[in-house]
Amino acid sequence: MGFWDQALKVAKNVGSVVVTEIEKAANENREIQGKYETMGDTELIDIIFSDGFLGKSSKEKSIAYGILKKRGYSPEEIKARKS
């Protein structure tokens, strides 16, 4: 096997890993989105403003924020609901 054949094989393997990771992240986002869409507004507000060691990840916070915006909340209204 020549150099270019080997390089092509490595590139294909790297591409497969990248695609797998992208699919994994997309599935995780869809799972969180589905779970959060069933939650009430107050629960989503709590997620957005959770801090500390047990606080939610930035991904979870942004999904909760997006859901509230879809429900008609403005950024100012969301900030005003902070406890």
C-alpha cells in the first residue's frame, strides 16, 4: 500500500469518527429538547439560572432558553424571572 492509499484510509477513518460524534451530539440535543419541552416555564427558568457544582451545562441552559423563546418569552422577560 502506497503513501496516498494509507493517507486516504486514515482520512476516511477520521471522517467516520467525526460523523459519529456529530450524530451522537445531535441525538443528545434532541433527547434534552424532548424532555425540556414537557417542562413548565418555571422549571425551565430554574435550569437557565442554575449555578454551582450541580448546575446544568451550557448546552442544557441554551436549550431551555430556546424553548422559552419559542413560547413567546423575550430575553428581558426571562431575565426578569430570575429568582
